[in-house]
Amino acid sequence: MRSLDAFAGEKLAALEAKSLRRRLSPTRRHDGAVVERDGKRLISFSCNDYLNLSQHPLVRAAAAEAALNYGAGAAASRLVTGDHPLLSDLEKRLARLKGTEAACVFGSGYLANAGVIPTLVGPGDLVLIDALAHACIWAGAQLSGAKVVKFAHNDPADLERLLIAERSAARHALVATDGVFSMDGDIAPLDVLSDLCQRHDAWLLSDDAHGVGVLAGGRGSGALFPNAEIPLQMGTLSKALGSYGGYVCGSQAVIDLLKTRARTLVYATGLPPASAAAALAALDLIEADPAMTEIPVAKARRFTQRLALPEASSPIVPVILGSAESALAASARLEAQGFLVVAIRPPTVPEGMARLRIAFSAAHDDDDVIRLADAIVALRGGAS
């Protein structure tokens, strides 16, 4: 296998030369927004636990109790013996949250999109994807065998142009977008996209991984557009809900089809009971106190106001620095001041768009938000 090692070594060296090699950094989370890395305690602005619910005592207790009652794992595919009772309870709650007939829980958000898209479209069909959509949407589209076309980010006019040019040649068409874009924090114009899809007989899929729990009282980005028809509402349990797993909400017929044909559900072990129970407990907390869902965006807006940036529309605020080297250097300087703000580099973002991706949570103190903003102003040479 010497040729394999040589291949890997050359690839790693090339990535290192471009400041694009990535390394794992073991991180222990403590109460609030504090994490520990290499023996140092830092205030993390890189975590997607927007409501800090993964640390909530009721969520942790629910996970522990489920593990004791049902076991540590599901032990099989859901279609064999892995469909433990908590999964159906969770699907009913998610469908209620999203206002749909039914829901299907997957092992992760990535598995959801990688399974849903190939189940619904294939050769002879068309998938149109926002240019900045998450990697798992692209993976699912590529697995489908359908024709895949990119439309300009959040540009309904470009989508309409492509639908006019491409739709008539395809049997079925699917339009896929993030609801909240994970690296930019902006929101898709789901109402306009919905209108276009209805006019051109296309199915709209919105990935709301970063919207559920923090927008529209926790219902997510789709609920910001009450008149939009979004037949495929995908999301995750691993961000604002503080657990792990993914889901798709839709009509009963669509969900029944996914449960019998989506390969990433049929051939994957079911979600562990602890993860399902944790998500259910998180949904209980959000339902009991919907005001908590507003806190992360409020923190993000305090930050953007301090830096004179456009007002945040989600808990995610990017600070674009350009090169991978500059993003890494900025991240290191902030770490020296006690902040963990991870540098985001290509291919996660386009070339020349490396950045600090700052994620705000209910656990952040207002004083720390202002201190971070001032630290970023300083490292940018005082420019805001």
C-alpha cells in the first residue's frame, strides 16, 4: 500500500501549502459558552448549540433516562428492529412544529438530504440548487443521477431563468436551498421560491438546520413566510435542539415513500434513544418558553450593531477576511484573547471568501459579545 500512503502524503502536503489542511482539536464543553482546548478555557463563538440546550439539565436527564430504559443504541435499521417508540413520538412532535402531516427522522441531517433527494428524483429529472447550499444537498443531488444545475445565491430571477430554460425537458424538478445559510447567516426568499416552484411544477426543499429553534418562535425559517408552500422541510436535531439526528417533514404520502425507499434510512441504524429523548425534551422547553428562541438573534444583532455591519437575520454572522492565511491568523489572535472563533476556509466557502463564522447563543453574556466585537475591530485595523 505504499502508493496509497504516497498519494495521501502528497495530498496533505498540497493542502498544507495552501493553509487548507484541517486537524481535529479535542474540545470539552463546560457550562454556558465555555469550552476547553489544550488545557485552556475559551469562550466559544463557533458552536451551533444556539439555545445551549445540549447542556440543559432536563435535556441531559431525558437522554440518560432513555439510555437506561431503551439501551445505548437502536441496534438495527428502523425497518428491522431499530424503530424504538421514542422515534414515532419525535416524528409527531416535529410534524406539529412544522405544520405538516408527518415527519421522518434520520440518523443525521447529512443522511436526510443524501437520502431524500435520490428517493424523489433520478435520471431524466432536474435538480436546481442555490450556489451556497449545504454540501449534503449537493451530495444527495449527485447521488440521484438527475441533471444538477446551480442558480445564483438567493437570486429568484436566475432560478426563474433556469426553470424556463430547463424545466420542460425534465420529468420532475426539485429546487433545493438552505432556509438559513450556514456560513452566511442570510435567509432564503422562500415565499418567492415557492411561487416559482408552483408556477413551474417544481418541488421545493428547504434545509432549515440553522433556522429551527431560533426563528419564528422556534418553528424555523419557513414560518417567516406563512403563505409559502414548502413540501419538503428538512432540518436537524443537532443545533438549536441540542441533540443529534436529522428529519424531513412533509405530506403523509411523501413520508411513507421515504420510509420505504430512502437508502440512508433503510440501510442505516436508527437514531439512538438518548438522542430522540433529548430532542423531545428540547422541544418541550421551546414550547414552554418560546421567548428563549429570540435570544441568539438578539445577541447577533448587538454584535452587528457594534461593528456597523448589516443587521443579523439569524444567529450566524460572517466576518469575511479573504485568504485562508488571514482567517487562520485572526482566529489565532482571538484565541490568545480567550475567544474560540474557528476559521472557515475553502472548500466550505468559495475561494477568496475565507472568514470567521461567528455563531451566537443564548449562553453568551452581552459583555462578551461586545468584547469580541471590539477585538475584531482591533484586528481589522480599526475598520468596521
